[in-house]
Amino acid sequence: MDKFKEKLKGLTMQPEDWTKLHSLTDEDTYRKVVNEYQNRERLSLPKCGQVFRVCRYYDPSNERCFCKDYCKAQRKI
């Protein structure tokens, strides 16, 4: 688990890392780690500054933008 701490902290886990982590931990611990990682990953996404939120990348449940390219409405928080 220690060898994955930096990757988990930096949000840089790869599919093969998840496979190895899953084999080293029990189901409850793995589920907790995945949920925490996904939450931090979601919070790291930029906020959308578009006035009426008319954007196909906008997620209204958490006001985050999922656009991978440059978008003038994005703003980092």
C-alpha cells in the first residue's frame, strides 16, 4: 500500500496499479480507497463559469466541467 501513496495523492493511478492494489487489499479497504480517489479527482476538476451552464461538459450536480480541452468558461478553484 505504501508504494501507491504517491500515485493516490497525485491522482496518477493507472489501470495496472488498481489491479495490483486490489490484489493487495481486502474489498472494504479497496472500495474506500477508490471512493476517496474518485471524490478527490472530481473535486480537482475545474468549475464552470458559464452564465447559463449551457454546455455539454457541465455537470450540474457538482458544478464541474468535464471538458478535456481548453474552454474559456473554465476556472480553477
